[in-house]
Amino acid sequence: MGCPSQPKGELDLESFEHVKGLIWSTMVDLVNLVKPWVDFGSKGSNEYFEINGGCTMH
């Protein structure tokens, strides 16, 4: 009896899930880093849209 080897598909799926988790947590970190700047920038862009007759959230 050899050691129970996993089917290739299952192994790939597991590593895919792991990579997906890593990418997700990296994205969350990036969003947390960028969000304050986006909030800061959106104040300016709202004024820009008002001047140029774009949609505003009023």
C-alpha cells in the first residue's frame, strides 16, 4: 500500500483557495491604505463635478 495521494484537482483547488485568500487580504490592506486618500480626494472631485455640471450627491 502506498501513501494516500490526493487527486491532482483537489490539491490545485486547495492551493488556489490559499492564493485567493492571500490576494484578498492584500487587497483589503491596500484598500485600507488608499481609502483615506480617496475620501480626501472625493471632497475635491465633488466640487469639480459641481463646477462642470456633473452628478452630485445632494
